[in-house]
Amino acid sequence: MAPREQTAGGAGAGGSDPEADIEAPLISYSSSSFFQDEAGADAGEDGSGDDEQRRDRRRSLLGGQLQSNATSQVALVGTDFCPIESLDYELIENDVFKQDWRAQGRGHILRYLALKWALCFLVGALTAAAAFVANLGVENVAGAKFVVTSNRMFARRFESAFLVFLFSNLLLTMFATVLTVYVAPAAAGSGIPEVKAYLNGVDAPNVFCFKTLVVKVVGCIAAVSSSLHVGKAGPLVHTGACIASILGQGGSRKYRMTCKWLRHFKNDRDRRDLVTCGAGAGIAGAFRAPVAGVLFALETVSSRWRSALLWRAFFTTAVVAVVLRALIDICKRGRCGLFGKGGLIMFDVTSGYVNYHVIDLPPVITLAVFGGVLGSLYNFFLDKVLRLYNIINEKGRTYRLLLAATVSICTSCCLFGLPWLAACKPCPADSREACPSIGRSGNFKKFQCPMHNYNDLASLFFNTNDDTIRNLYSNGTDHEFHITSILVFFIASYFLGIFSYGLALPSGLFVPVILTGAAYGRLVGMLIGSQSTLDHGLFAVLGSAALLGGSMRMTVSVCVVILELTNNLLMLPLVMLVLIISKTVADAFNANVYDLLVKLKGFPFLEGHAEPYMRQLSVTDVVTGPLQTFSGIEKVGRIVDILKATGHNGFPVVDEPPFSDTPLLYGLVLRSHLLVLLRKKEFLNSCTSSASDASKHFSPDDFAKRGSGKHDRIEDIELTAEELEMFVDLHPFTNTSPYTVVETMSLAKALILFREVGLRHLLVLPKTSKRAPVVGILTRHDFMPEHVLGLHPYLFKSRWKKVRFGKTAFSNFF
């Protein structure tokens, strides 16, 4: 298992209230297994005990029971449960680090800054290329499928057309699922919850590895082309983050794709900034919206922001826009295949003059209010479906494949069967495009209709998501869709989007929500549009904004995405109004969809604010024992025993007589640094201070941070009996200035410090000097509500409630 965080000090007790108003994660960790006593080694170190513990945790979750002190050390990454650990954004100021810092000259600093900008350029260019490949792949693969199906429909070979449509969708779905399940399970889903958790300080294995990147791109093309109601915006965010992480750690050694000059970022802080830029580049690549990409990274995924990062993120997204523009120009010259024209990129569908009056506000406000309700309902149903899928996925890989096949078959039957309910409509005489559109995308699909007629519902179902959105957004098309067709498409799209997400394949939520919102906006425009002067295409744009605001609760970034998609700044006041209202209404019911996903996956995510009940507690009320410490000069055998017996990542170093007059806290030493010392075997024969300079035997590269999710193990180090009796001087490798708090500090104040600085360990010091020099260590798991309320169940009743409809009442209503 991954190294655990050490939390030690005063003990607490108490059980949990099963009716607590806490969203149960998909996994939980009981106090009995999380907190190790000094003599107890990890139960699952060899794998068997760990698997059994994980199964127990999953069963407890799926039963909906909240365990006492539930603090997650395992999270659902993609489709697999994986061990996780915290990242450390604090600089370790030990003697080796200080010596390296003093040796750096002006040239070294300039190279460091230049490399930051060079990596941002590479992240932007490579993410743009990945977005272009994804868009182009979907257009060609899905386009070929629709052309073959339409040709058979045109020849009145309906059964053959259905079989081609069904089996091509099934083949694409199974290809994406098999690739994900057997090659890179971490590539499943959108990846945004994993990126959001990483930027909050949670690391998980294989989230940003090279095979995850490849499966994410290839699987996304297959999944979106299979007519599942999934999008590629979320996977592109994950793709950009993968590219940034791989470049930040110097490439992939496993696949021999490394570059020495890239291995310059030795800490989590620099890599975090680069991953933030990569996430913003993903949104910029999905919609060719550079400003929206920066705002998305700021508003949705990033937990810490500063002006220097803003500049680099904007530069990265600008590179994405420029590279995409160059690649699209190539497609316009006919070099991108039969159907490739560059993807959705820029809809440019409502660029006409938008004129609105006061009389238009009541319909717009109505659309926004119900959009907020529908968005919160979307999150509610998605939460229930994902819990059901988790039960199925837990049964094994075969069940994951069967689930994906079942959803694919049902989706194909719906998409092919529902258009038969719609009546044929004659082609409009003033149409600006060919009617019916045979063998190409367009608003007028012939389907089963005679010549010079079209099926409006088939025009929505038998297109890629991008083309369907373009059709719904088109202005001057108020009479091209029947209200019944729009209603059927809205209901089908709403629920197909919910049931398609959560399968074991790369899938995003952004585009399906935009698509469903566009249908909802069209429907509202048809119902109450007679009281407004707005075009139905504009209602579709506002409907997308309403559903995005109701589900994802993003305001600024969604507003800019909509404006950059439609290329129309005149809609800004209406889009802002809709987003504000829909978000406010939806916030009364539940959290945004990405926060729900983070909690469902079990990531120990630190919120930007402290719960009011945390002000009733001091830090000593949540730290639990026992505390493991090392002496400044420690015996090698004791270090090995403690590292094998515990999974703690940080250990206080305490100097005692004769090295100090009284017990004195010298600092904090990391587990990873101890493993380096044991591997190098620079030991002392006696318990005396080392007279040699540590920088002569160790270089900063020896202690450099390894790639995401990669960790050394104490079991891999072999030591002789003689070496175990020797000593090691920990002073040169100890962080002598760790962040500390006094034991009387409130838990709320400590949480803000912990999150804003980006800490992994926070030492708790006693109020008086007559006690031990360190009381305990706070880690992110000590701030989790499950742990705090498990130790102090009386806070369930006194805890402050948000001014919103209660979750329990809301759930019971439905």
C-alpha cells in the first residue's frame, strides 16, 4: 500500500450517527484499520490482507453505512480502487537543500524560468494536437458509420441499417471498454475528479502515466463515436493534465521516452502548476476557447492560484488556440479525410444581431429557474446510477464489459427506434442547405421519409453530438423541429447522458449537458417563446447555460465558453443572468457534479472553507496516537523496524541529551528521504555526530520527487545484520523549519493554514515546555468530516446546517 500519513497525539473516542447528513463516499476507512499501533505492521503489505480490507470497506460503503473515523486511504481511480497518499507542496529546507540553493547561480535560475515557459509551450502544443486528433477521429469514425447507415436507409433496407448501426456502436463501445479495463483503468470517466483531487494535494497511481494518456485519447474517440451520450471535453482536460505531468517529471522511463533537460522539476509545487496549465489547455482544446480554459482551471479544478500561474496558464491556452487554428486551416484544404473539418471548435451559429427587450426577461428567468432544478436533478440521478454501477463493476471485469454492452445496445435501440415516432415534414422552401441531407451532417435527415421530406427527430439523433448542438443552436430554424420531437429528444438525451456516464471507458459530462440543455432551451422557447422576441436558437444557447449552471455550478468559465462557442458577445447579459439564477436555485438542493464525483470516489478533498463546527474543536481533539519519533542520530535497525511496522510518511526528529540539554524538536524527516539514506548506506559506526559534509555523499537529485503515484518500498532494501546495528545522522536531512501550530489552535484555523500553504504534515506543539516537545501530527485525513464527527458524534446535532432544502427531504421526495 501507499505510505500512510502519521496522525498522533491525544486520543478521541466515540461512534458515528448512521443518520448523519454526510454524503457517503464510495469507499471508507475504519479507525481500526487506519490507525496502526506501534507493534502492528500493515495487514495488507503482502497484498492478500489488503485486498480483504478493501472488500470490507467497499461493502460498508455500498450498504450506505458511515463508519466511525472513516478516513480514506483508498479511492476509486477510474474503475479500480487504488491506494492514495498526499502530495507535499512545502519545500523541504534541510542542509542538502540549502547547500544546493546556495550553489545555484544566475544562469541556473534563468534556465529554470526558461524551462517553465518552454514546458508551458509544449503542453499547449501537444494538448492542441491531442484535441485535434480526437475531434478528427470522432468526425471520421462516426461520420463513416452514419453514412453507411443512411445509405441503407435510403435503399429502404431498414433491418440491415439497424444491424449496421447497432453492431458498429457495440464494437466501438467494447473496444473502448476493453482498452480501458485491461490496459489503463485510470482512464475511465472524465478524469476531472482525479485532476481536481491532485491539484488539491491527493496523489494516486497511474492517473497521469503514459498508457493512461494513450488510452484516454484512443478510447475517447471510440466512445464518442459509438453514439453514447458522452463528450470529449472532460477526457481532454485529463489528457492535458497527463501531458503536463509526464513532461514535468522528465518523460516516461518505462517506455524509454525521457529527456534529461526536462528533469528539472524536483518537487510537487512546480508539477502542480504545470498540471493546472494542462487542465486549462484541455478545455481550450475542446472548444477552442483559450480564455475559458484559464477560467475553468481557476474556477473548477485548481485549489490554489496566483498571478504568476495566471500568466503561464494564459500563455498555454493561447498556444492551444494558435496551433488549433493552423491545424484547422489544413483541414479546410481537404487533407483531413472525408468528413474532417476540424471538429466542433467554433459553432458561430448565432452571430447575427441579438436584440432583446424587457418583455423577454420573464421567459428567460423561467428557463433559468427550471434549468437549475433540472441540473440538480441531473446530479441526484447521476449519483444514484454511479452507486449502482459501482456495485456491478465490483463483481469483476466481465461485468464491466457486460454493463457497457448493455448500455450500448439500449442506446442504439433508442436512437434508431425513437425517430420512427416522428412524422415526416416537407423540406422548407427557403432552406439554406440541402434537404434532405444524405451522406452528410445537417438539419434534414431523410431517415424513412420519402424524397423532399425529412425526419426532424432523426436529424437530432443521427448526428454527432457536436453537429446536433450546432443544429439546435442555429438561428432562423423556429419551424424546423416539432415540439413533440424536441420533447422526446430532451427526455432521451437527459437520461442517456446519465446512464452513459460511469461506464468503464473515457467519457465526459460537459458536451452531453450542453446538448441536453440546448434541447431544453428549444423546448422552453416553443412553449413560451410566443411571449418573447427571442429566436429559438438563442433559447437553446440559454438552455445550455442554464443546465450547465444547474449541474456544474460554474459561472464565469461557462459564460465565456458559451460566448466563445457562439462568437457573439451580445448575449453576455442574458447568459450571465441565466447562470446566476440557475446556480442559485441548484445550490439549494445539492452540490455541483464534480464535488459529488470527488466525494463518491473517496478522495480526501480539503474544501476552501472550514465547517462551523470545527471552531468548537482544537487541534488536539482530532489527532490520535501513537506518535513515532526518531532521535537526531538513530540506529539503522530501529528505522527499518518502524518503516516496516507503519506506513507513516513523516516523522518528528527529537534531540535528547547528550545532544541537547532537554528534549528538543529538531524538525521533520520524510519517509522517502529515510529510504534514500538506507539505500545509500552512508552509516556511522557509533552514536556520534557525523563530521563529514552530507553534500559530498548525497546530491539533491537523490531526493528528487519521483513521478506521480510512484513510491519506493522498504522491502526492496536489503541490509546485513551488521548494518542494522550501525547508526545514521538524520540532522542534515531533516526539515528544520516545518510548519507548526500550538495545541490550543482551533481546528478551523489549522485547516485554512494547511490548505492554503499546501501542507502534508502540520506539527502540533504543546502549550507548555514541561511536556514532550511535539504533541502530534496533523494530516489531511484529520480534517475530514468523517474522522472529526466520528471522534465527536455530539457535533452531529449541534452542527450548523446550510440554508437549503435538506438532503434527506429532497431524497425522500423523489
